[in-house]
Amino acid sequence: VSENLLQVYLDEYPETPWDALKYLIAGVNYGGHVTDDWDRRLLMTYVQQYFSVDLLNTPFYRLSSLSTYYVPRDGSLESYRDFIAVLPNTDKPEAFGQHPNADITSLINETKNMFDTLMSLQVQAVSEVGSTNKEDKVMQLALDIFTKIPNCIDYETTDKLIGPIKTPLDVVLLQEISRYNALLVQTRLSLSDLQRAIKGLVLMSTELEEIFICIYEGRVPTPWLATYPSLKQLGSWTRDLRYRVEHFSKWAEATHPPILFWLAAYTFPTGFLTAVLQTSARLWNVSIDSLSWDFTVFSIEDSTLVEPPTDGVYVRSTYLEGAGWDRRIGMLTEPTPMQLVFNMPVIYFRPMEILKKKTRGLYNCPCYYYPQRCGGQGRSSFVVAVDLKAGPEGPDFWIKRGTALLLSLAV
């Protein structure tokens, strides 16, 4: 279909209708199969580069930063075939506008998927001696995890300390405490039941058997991931859970919000951000729909921030994937080789009216809850779009790079 459209619009029109071509080919033929808005933005960025007058008027028009990829001069069909024949069999990441680090990330993901598949094909039946050793190991691991799981946060006491008049952030705190308490109770109960099942005191159900296998293989059991998604292994997940509960426990004890907010700790960070906007909307007596975000990336260290902002929140512990960040000039920059993620400084999320928002020279950077950008378990991973200074390369450069912010990592 796209080939027929090109033939019609290029041969039968005296002046090429570029906008119509872009819309029909990128927006309809290909774009109709793309459901993610950020993937559609990437598609349109490629089309803007390849469907232009410059491509026809500029000799040997470069299609990427690599010298191999360019538009050849006019010639016969045979000359085009010869040109295609010398192109590399394996395309480097630079051919698509990506950094060489993207190849490393791709290989890591492929290796992980391969080993996950091999683990899933592993035969579970073992000898009696091996089974005993396996049960002893899982019993020890379950006991170790049980002792490291933090205690529940006192919901009732926190509710009384806050009082009857609650701010939007107070409501978020109580909701998060409720969710984490439910997770902690479920985790402790399943670990306790598993230990009893290994001892033969209760029946080893299908769910307990799955938890048994997951603990033995160092994976997080599926029921424990219902509260919030994560790609971490069991040990990292347990430590991360302790830090998350500690974040809200300190807030509950102090009864006032922290200076630095750890956005990854929230099971529903979009709800937290909405509460921040709602607080400003009430303060300014405006509709929450009229507010958006203004973002400032600080160049100072986290420890120097001792007072909360008058409006908005300071957000810590975010990670930049597909780019680096120049603290001195405050803009996106190329990452160093093997630098797959960059620890971002504190970002100031400040509510502001949409009409006053500036977008020139900014890269609209998607922020995801965890590295699996497509989400999972019926839940989206996308949280919010953060405006970052694009630098001299411009926003399109970082769109091709797939640059994004992550709230948590897989390690």
C-alpha cells in the first residue's frame, strides 16, 4: 500500500505533497498498528527525516551518523542492487540513531530471556537426597527473608496523628500504608505457610509450590508482585521493600511530608503526583485541569536541600537511560561507553499553569516506573513526561536514542 501511495504521489503530482505522504504512510499505514504514543512519536521522527525535500536535493543525503547509510546517486536498477549488496548484514545501533550502548542492553536482555527460558524448561523432579538438600536450602532462605521483612506501619496511630482534616498528601500516605501493610501480611503468611509445608505440617498447595520454586531460583513469587511491579531478583526485591516501607514509616512518625520524595516507593506514583497538583490547585483556587508541571534539575547535592519548596516537590533517585546528564550546564549529553543508566540529581516538580509552560529546546522525556516500558499485569509502566533541556542536538536526537527516565532498576 505504501509503495502504491509513493508511486501515485511522486509520479502524478507536479509538486510532491509531503504532508499527505507523511500522514498516509506514517500515520495510517504504519501508525495504525502502533498503540503506544511514545512509539508513534519515534515513528513520526523517522518519517520527518526521511520524507523531506532535502533527501532529494542533497547529494548523498546521510541517513544516519554512519557513512555507510546514505541515498545513492541516480542510476540504473543494477546500480541500486549493487549498493544494497555492500550494506552490512547486521545493522549497528547508530544506523537507527541510537548509542552503541543500546547494543549492550539488547544483548543483556537477550541473554536474560534465554536463561529464563532454560530455567523454565528445567525438570523439577530430583533424587531424594537432592530433594532434601533443596528443601533445606529453601527453608533457610524463607527464614532469612522472614526475618528481614519489616513490620507493618501502624495505620490507626498515623490516622489519629494526622487528624480529621487531611491534605491530599495525607490521603496518599494512608493509602500507601494500607497497600504495603497488606503486602507485608501476605508475604509473612506465605513464608510461614511454606515453612510449615516443608516440615509436613500442612499440605503443599500449588501456590506454595510456586513460591517454593521461586525462592529456590531467586525469583520473586508472582503473588508478591501484585502490589507493585518489579524486575528485581528476590534478594534485591527484599532490600528494596525494606527501603520502601522505611520511607513511609519515617513520614508516618513525623506526620509531615519528607523534603525529598522517593517516587519509586509509591505503588501508584501518578496518584501521588495528582495529589501534589491538587494541593496547588486548592491553594491557588484554580482547576486542577489547568495545571501542568515545570521541571528543574538541580546541580547541587541532595544533602544541601534542608527546606521543602513552597510549591511542588523535590524528587530523588531517578535514573536516566539512553543519555547522560551534564550537571555543570544542566542538559542532556552523550553517555560514556558502558554507562547504561545515569543517576539523576534531584528534580524539582513544580506545578504551573499550562498556558505559561515553555517547550522550546526541551526534550519531552517519558518517565517509567520500571525498565519494562510496555508495562505488565494489566498495568502501564508510564508515569509522567519530564521536560529536560535537549542541548545542541535537539529533541529529535534523544527521541531516536530512546532516552527515558526510570524510577527503579532491575538490580
